Amino acid sequence: MSDGKPQLGATAWAGQVLLYALFALLVGVFSNWPTYRHLAEGQSLIKLSFSHTGKPVSECHTQSAEQLAKLPPNMRAPVRCPRERSPIVVELDIDGTAVFRHTALPSGLAKDGAASVYHRFPIVSGSHRLVVRVNDDLRRTGFTHVREDSVTLSPAQILVIDFDPATQTITLQ
Amino acid sequence: MAQSDPLATHRHAPGRLRGLALNAWRVLEHRFDAVFGSACNPLRHLGALGFLMFWLLAISGIYLYAAIDTSATGAWHSIDSLSREQWWLGGVLRSLHRYAADAFFIVMLAHLLREWLFGHERGFRRFSWLTGIPLLIFASVSAIGGFWLNWDQLGQFSAVATAEWLDWLPIFGSPFTRNFIRGAAVSDRLFSLFVFVHLGMPLLLVFGLWFHIQRISRAAVFPPRPLALGTLAALLALALARPVMSQAAADLAIVPTALEYDWLLLAVHPLTYAISAGGVWMLLAGTLGLLLALPFLPGKGGTAPVAVVSPADCNGCRRCFDDCPYAAVTMISHPIRRMGRELAQVDPVLCASCGICTGACPSSTPFRSTATLTTGIDMPQAPIDALRGRLRRALAVMKAPQPIVVFGCDHGARVTSLATDDVAAFSLLCIGALPPAFVEYALRDGAAAVMVSGCRAGGCEFRLGQRWTEQRLAGTREPHVRASVPRERLVTVWADRGDEGALHAELDQLRMRVRTSSAPVRHV
Ligand code: HEM
Ligand code: SF4
Ligand code: SF4
């Protein structure tokens, strides 16, 4: 009777050792090789990353006495402000070339949340001239914030362009 | 004399491409059989190996969890020093943890591939297939999250890449990536999220695995011991030869360059940067959608009739309940017998139509004198009475002095190819559907010898048919072949589809043995 458990010969045992070794090799090799280079050598990375709440889309207005009288007592605020925020226009020039222009819409159903921008620019390391322009107010033409600066990036360095709400300035760090 | 019921074959006929790939897989599996023995062949135990890796991950993970400082500032140091200062325990466990995760992934994908090649996405297995799919997600997310916990540059790269990928979906009010733009931004709160992901997913995985093997009785949740030991030894050797070490500590001011990269678990990030975040999302959605759709695509192989219980012939012995590979039989109280007696009941949704229950039922004995053989649990497409009738007729018309009867299985080596003047061959739904008393019956009815054939050990299409048959014929499982059956007149051959050559060789040997033995010679 052939019982499904044939006696394994010496070759079979050697084969087992070989196949186990191959499996370990497969795991051992591809769990850390080949080396992955996310950025080519001599490159740096600029990250443009904003999450900023724009200006309201229109002026607050003062309500007259008659207008207030028509409202229920709990809603009689003398000054009414719109909730909707302005989209934010962002531009980036690197070394005099416009590389990015984007209009970020405010988040939230009532469009009253922050507008966000995130973009990566791999770039050759070294000195670069950056111009960042932001308009966070729909009612104004041109730009509300501009920052122009020279930066020197070492290889693999990340430069983050952000907006600091406390000082209302564009930051490079 | 070939005796195969055309109705008996309800196998799913694979497409051309899959057919070719299946043949290639079978060749590989048979090569491995020669090396490991079919019962310990890793390719036949991929699900069980997945479980083994899971246990290993759980044990090594508990140790690592006790050692890690789960804060953004302390994590790197705690793990790095584990590898350096306690290489002989903490370091080894850390390496095992990573390599087991890699191995888990390989065996999981191989398991999926094998099940697909064998057409196991359909029919009664649809449930197993569909419950397997979420496991892919849980395992991947947990594995990727594990890299973040080291908070070395590899973990940093993976976390940022994941955030950039997630941000493609409009789900976060403020981009998730903003958590990683400044050193101070990686708060302990975010780190708690990492821990939550890496520990929460395995909990979902346990739950999902429980579901996955719900409909499988005696699921192989641990591989045969030699295979388990061999696999563990291989991983341990790897952990000692090439311990996993942390890369430099995370630093959000720089892009990690030249990473020693885990392509088995983290391939998704380079892919994201090579195509695009949106592209990878599409690819993922497409793959998952396809996997989910496969069981519902039109294809050959309809639903086969399921086992039917005959209350008058069931004495409630529970053998079918014990032997059913898919937990399709339950025992209820018998409506017509006296109090306390039980009756088998088949859940048609779970039934695989394998007939193993018929092979288990004591009422399936062909020696019963009834004109029509009815048994406790029978297959409408291959009733036991039809098998007895065909066996009788075949032996009655065969002129050979020493005829041989062959019982085989629709999924194993084709026994019908053996049929000649002195051989009557019967192909069953599964060899487990053969009531052992048929062996004795054939011998008493004039056969000089009986050959029983089914798939190789570990290769049964219905998981347990080969094992139960082997045990029943060896007398270690009920119902068994009587001890009075002369062993030289019974041979078992475990041969897969494609092994017909082996079958012929065994048959020739059996013929020779019969001629030179004391087997009776019929004078017809
Ligand atoms: C986390 C990874 C997985 C593990 C640990 C695992 C484990 C198992 C185990 C132990 C069995 C029972 C095998 C037996 O006792 O005969 C099984 C069966 C099965 N698995 Fe998985 N599985 C995993 C993932 C998957 C995936 C991703 C799929 C496909 C989408 C899948 C499809 C199947 C099918 C179709 C069966 C039924 C086989 C049969 O009925 O003979 N599994 N799995
Ligand atoms: S045919 Fe197979 S799956 Fe169905 S009840 Fe019988 S043993 Fe169980
Ligand atoms: S094996 Fe037969 S007699 Fe026993 S419980 Fe099942 S159907 Fe009834």
C-alpha cells in the first residue's frame, strides 16, 4: 500500500534544506534590497503646505433698528457677518519661473472652513530665489501677502512654505 | 470497463489561462511533494502557514510592545537599543516580527493565488473567498503601520507617503500631511494613532480570520509539525544571519534618502510616486472590486445537488456530522424514532456536494438485502444504490478470471482510463464518498482485488476525503474495512489529476500480485 507518506531519501532532505533556505533568502533579500532613493542625489524638496482660513466674502453690516425688530429676540445681533470665506489663490515662482498657481476652495458645507494647499517640488539643491504670493481676500485684486526670498537648500533638505495665522505672514522653514 | 456517472462531475471548468497556470502550479506542487512529502508540502498548507505567521507575529509583538516607548521622542531609541543591547532576545524577536510579516504576506498571496487557480472562488466556497478579501486589507494596513512605530527614517518615509496618499481623498478638512511638516508636529497623540492602527488591525484580522474559517470544520489553523518547525527554523536562521536594525532616527527636516527598503510590505509607496496617488487608489479599488466580483462572474459549473437525509435510515450515529468537511451537518432530535435519538440535518447552503457523509454512514453498507439500497444520507446525483447496481452488473458481465475493481474520485487521477477487460473502474464525487463495506462487497462478489484511489495527501478537493478514507481502510476510523479482508487484495493509491501513470503502474503490480497469490480464480 502506498500510504502517502513515502520515506524521504537524502536528496529530499537536501532539497528541503535548499527550499527553506531559498524562502529565507527571498524574505531576507526583498525586505531590505534594492535600496530605495526617493529623491535623486543632489536634490532637495520644497513643500508648499497651507491650511488657512480666508477673509469673509463680504463686509459685515450693521443692522438698522427696524431690521432688528423683525428678528426673534435671540437673533438680534447688531452686526451681521457672512460665514462664507474667500478662496485662496497661491502662486509660487522659483528662480523667476512660475511653477505653481492654484485656487484653494474653503472647506466645509457652509464654505466657512480653511482652504488647503499641499504640493511638493523636488528641486536641485543649492541657492534659489522664491516668490510666494497669496490672496486670501476675494474682494481684493492682486495679492494680500507676498514673500520673496533667497534660500540655500542642502541635499535632501525639506523647505516648508507655510502661512502663520498668528503673524499673518508667509513662512519659509 | 469505465463506470462514470456523467452527472457526477460538477467541477468548475477553468478558463484557458487559468487552466495553463493551474497545470504549472500542479507541476510545482508535485516537485515539492517529492521534497517534503505531500502531507507536509508547504504549497498545500498555505492557509495554515498564514496562521503560523500570525501566531509568531502575535508572540513577538507582545514582547516588542512591552519594550517600546510609545512616544514620538522615545520610540526610536527604545527599539534601536533593543536590537543593540539585547540582540539575543529582543533583537531576535524584533527580526522575527518583521520577517514573519514579510512571510505572512508571501503565503497569504500564494494562498489566494492557489485558491483562485483551483476555481475556489465560487459555489459553496464563495463565503470563504469573500471573507478572505478584507484580510488582505487588515494585514496590509497593520504591516505598513508597524514601520511607523520604529520612527526611524523608513517609518518616517512610510508615514509621510501614506499621508500624501490619503490626502488624495477629500476626507480630511486639513491635509493629513500637515502632521508631518515640522519636527514638533509629530505629537504623542499622532503616535497613539500609529499604535492604534498597528494593534487595532490585527484585532480586526483575528475577527476576520474567525469568519474566514467559519464554514470549515477542523480548519488547518496550524501546519503539520515538521512544516511548522522547518518554517520557524528558516526564519530564525534569517533573523540571526541578518538582524533587522533601525535606520537613522526620523528627522522631518530632511527627506530620507537611500533607504534599505522592504519591497514586500511597502511597495505601495514607490508605486504611488511612480504613477500617482489617484492612480494607486484606482488600482486598489479595481483589484478589490475584481476580487469581490470573481465569485459572481458567469462561469461554468452550476450548483450541484446537496446531500439528502432519509430519516427512516438514520440512526443518529453522528458519523456524518463528524466527517463532514464543511460543517454542513447538524444533529436534531429524531422526529420518528424514540426519544433521545438524533437525526442528521443538512444545511444546503454549506453543503459542498462531496458525498463524504454517505461514505461515513453505517447504513450505506451494500450488504443490506433491500432491493433498493437506501442510506441515511445520500447524494441525489450519485446515489449509493446506483453504485451498488453498477458494481454488481460490471462483475456479472466481466469474463476475466481475476477481475479488479477500482474506486476513484472525480478530482484525482482519472481512474476511468484504467478500464479494460479485467478492470471495472468507478469514479466517485470524492473518494471519501466510498463506504468501506464496498471493498468487502466487491471481493465477495467476485473481484480478485480492489484498488482505492484519491488525491494525494493534503490535496483532497474536499479537504478531508483522502484522510478519512485512509483511516477507514486502515481500520482506525468508523466505518472501517473488516479485519478479515485480506490486505494483499486491497491497495490504495494517492494520485492527483495528471498522475495517471502512477495509477497504471500500481495496477500492473496489483495484477501481478493477484496472479501469483491465493486470490480465487473465477470460472465464468
Ligand atoms: C490572512 C490571510 C489568510 C489566512 C491566514 C487564511 C487561512 C485559511 C485557512 C486556514 C483555510 C482553511 C484551509 C483548510 O483547512 O483546508 C482557508 C481556506 C480558504 N481561504 Fe483563506 N486565508 C487567508 C486569506 C485568504 C484570502 C485573501 C483569500 C481569497 C480572497 C482566501 C480564500 C480562501 C478559500 C476560498 C478557502 C476555502 C478552501 C477550501 O474550501 O478548500 N483566504 N484560509
Ligand atoms: S456532501 Fe459533503 S459537505 Fe455536504 S453534508 Fe455531506 S459531507 Fe457535508
Ligand atoms: S452517518 Fe448516517 S446514520 Fe449516522 S447520523 Fe449520519 S445519516 Fe444518520
